[in-house]
Amino acid sequence: MDRNLSMELVRVTEAAALAAGRWMGRGKKEEADEAATQAMREMFNSIQMKGTVVIGEGEMDEAPMLYIGEQLGTCDGTEVDIAVDPLEGTNIVAAGTWNALAIIAVAEKGNLLHAPDMYMEKIAVGPESVGKIDINAPVIDNLRAVAKAKNKNIKDLVVAILDRERHEKMIQEIRDSGARIKLMQDGDVAAAINTAFDNTGVDIMLGSGGAPEGVLAATALKSLGGEFQGKLLPQTRGEKIRLNKMGITDFDKVLFMDDIVKGDDAYFVATGVTNGELLKGVHYKGSIGITHSVVMRAKTGTVRFIDGQHSLKDK
């Protein structure tokens, strides 16, 4: 893929973040998501590529834009698969809390897992802990392995996990180990990415969340040299049928990063909508909007943080 594509993609996430940021704390998650989706879709039209949405806002009959199968770009450039989440954390924006992001992942055609909208069990760690984790192992074993890899005591670890009833047993096991916990209301993509940066304070992410978000997180961690493992968790007969059509008949199959993001050429781009440990949210000052983004490329391991100043009169 063209290395200049990354700078085009960050313009897309910036536009989505600028649009969604206006809704922070206003209690209207649908409006925030609609604003982000529309801004992202419009900006995609200007990019010289032939992109197909493989993870988006839903099926064609469920979403007016950025639906699965939609063609994006000018259709005369590089042929790529695209995973989008125009607003990862609609509830976060509505409440004005931490770690809402506008996100894109792009890979060569056929290289992104077409993850259906269902739950996925996940484990994510940064570079020091690669090869040390096992999604099928007991929680305590993974915590011990990460602590040893990072030369820490278990009591010094920070585990990020969604605050959900389904995680009560796992949360208790983490507490019994002596490790510390960062409970998240939403936004497990940000939590997975945070494991790869020491300054965020997060050592490991555990628990189940959306499968599409798992693909986004895996793309980021592949660029960052971390590790992600996942297991799809179909809850209904319809979800099991969909997995069978994808060729997945073993529902206990562990999906490693190379299963989720094939090849070595993929981009991950995110812009903060609300403040987080890694990215600052959008700030407005009169006719100026300030954004903070991260751009990653798996092929080179390059990570760039980009501060943007935008004239809102021209957008």
C-alpha cells in the first residue's frame, strides 16, 4: 500500500472526531454517532483508493452509510479492506467521559477478518509480554506471566476490563490475585492499545467485547509489536450459522493476530474525541478545532502522533 495513505486516513478520523466532539456530554449518543459517520463518509470520498468496508455500521439494510460492502474512495487506486468505527464509545461521548475515539483500520484486500457483530473474548498485551499469554489459561497464570515479563509484582499490574455483569467472576479473580483494576464503561479498543504504552499505566486487557472492535485492536497491536488473542462467542443459532458460512465451525478456536490481520501491511489510525490516557480529545476555540491522532503502520512499525489545528470555517 502507498505509504502516503496514512496521512489521507488521518484526515478522515480527524473529520469524524471534530463532528462528534460537539456532542460531548450532551446525552445524545445517536446524534454523536450520526455526525461522526457522516463526516467520515464524506472525507473518504476524496481518497484515491478502491476500498471495501468489511467492518462498519452494519449491513446494507441497517445503515445508510459505511455499511458492510460499501465501496469507498475514488475507486481508482489501491484495492483495500477497511474496518471503521466512526465513534468508538457513543455512550462515552454522551456522558463526556474518557477514551472515545474515531477509528480506521486498513489492510490489503482479503487480509482483515470479516468479524460479525457478536461478542469476542479477548486478551491484549504490549511488546514485553508477547508469547507469554494464553487466552485459554486461568486468569492468575496470565497475570503471573505478564508480571514476570514486565519485571513487576502482580500487585503492581493494572488490568483493564469492561465493567459488565458477565465479568464479575473474572474481576473477583483479578482482585484475589492482588492486581489492580481499571474498570471501563466502554471503549475496549483504547484499552487494548494502552497496553503497548508504558505511560498509560495499563499492563493487560481481559474480558469480552465486540468482535469488530477486536479486529481494530489487533491491527493496532500488530503495528505496535504487542499481542492480541480472541475467541468468537456466538450467542444465538443465527450467529453460529453466520460463523459456519465464514468457514468457522470450531467455536473454541483461538484467533491469533495473523488470523485477524493477515500479512504485514496494515494501517491503524485513530483520533481522540474525548480525553484519554493516550490521546487528547477534541478542543474547540472559536473557529479553531484542535485534534490529537495516532497513525500506525504494521509493515514498518512506525507510530506517529499528530496534532492538528483546523479552521472550522472551512469544514
